[in-house]
Amino acid sequence: MNYEYKIRRELADWEQKMFKPPGWLEKTSKTIGNRINHFIPPKVHDIITTTIRSIVRTALFGAEYTPSRSVERSPDLESADQDAKELFALYQKIAVAEGAGTGAGGIVLSMVDFPALIAIKMKFLFELAHVYGYDTKHFSERVFILKVFQMTFSGPENRARLLSSIKNWHLEKEQWLSDADYSRNMDWETFQIEYRDAMDFRKMLQILPGIGAFAGAWANYTILEELREFAMNAYRLRRLHDDFAVLG
């Protein structure tokens, strides 16, 4: 089977799965997560929001996440996908080790895990962009990374809007050619709530005595897997469009 045709089918299945109504497990996890949230002090939620805002601004305007690896555009999508999978395997191991270590330390170290995990995700996304041939020195590529990050951890309504933006990135990126007030116009409260809710149940398990290390490793493993799926598919959509445009 032609690799491009195979990937287009995978992308169609992914979109269908993305907007499928939540099953029993998802609903149960959401209910438990909401109950847990009532016991978390507002000050902790404020810290989470501040952390997300700080890391996102660093991703947009700083150089901390810019990869040392050069931008090497693979001649075909299959080669880029293989490199992406190898990159992901490395970052998933890092995330699992970090989750296990902080999970073993209880609630105090679990709070350290939160910003550390976001940083791992951002570093992975920046390197992934270079794997697919897109230079993160350009502001528009950083905005694209943030949209991928948001889409992974958003609810259905925002997810549909962000997917549309990604599919039409060849048009939208023109408005992000220079540093703009992107972060200032973001709805930070909604962003942090959706991000927190997307992984609450899994991450809260790691503060429980006796299972913290296992739960932390499991949570980070599954969270990185979700990010890989969304990020790789987002870059696949771009490569398919861009490669077709070059041929055309």
C-alpha cells in the first residue's frame, strides 16, 4: 500500500476518533477529576495558571526550547515519521522517569512534576518541528506548536477550531510572521482548566501513598502518547499539503 494513502486513512480515523462522544471511562475520570478539584486550594490553581502562562510565553518568545539539531527536511513523509517515532521514544522515557521520581516523593514533588512535564512536552514539540522540516526560529512555527499543544488537551469545541486552523495553516501562518500580542489575547483561564482536566485523574493518583511512583510513570507515559499522536498527525497534515503544493 502507498505510504501516503495509508497515512491519509490513519488521519481520517484519527479525526473520527477525536470527536467521538466520551465513553464510560472518560466520563468517570472526568467526574472524579471534578470532585478532586473541589479539594484543591484556589492558590494551587493560580500557581498552575501562572506556570502554564510562563512556559507558553517562553516557548513563544524565548530561546530555551529551540533545538540544537538542525532542520533537516526528510525527502519523504515515511522517513520523517520514522525519525519522529525515534525522537518520541527518547522523550517518553524521560517523562516516565521524571513521573516515577516525583510520584515517589508524594504531593510536594508532584507539584514539581507539573512544570517539568510541560517543559518536556514543549522540548519534544520543538524538536519534532525540526524533524518534519519546520524551523522554530520563525515565530509562526512557535504559534503552530502552541496550537498543537492546545488541541491535544482541549475540549471538543476548541479542538474543532484548532484542527481547522492547523489544516489551513498555509493561510493562517501569514498573520504570525512577527512577534504579536498572541499570548496577551489568550484565554488563559480556559486554557489551564482544559489542560488540567485532560489529565487530572491520572496525575492525582501519583500523590497517593504506595502507588505514587507507578501512577506518576503511567500518567506521564499516557500523556506523552496522546501528545505524540496529535503532534505527529498535525505535522503529517502539513507535510501532505506542502509536498502536494510543491509537486503542483
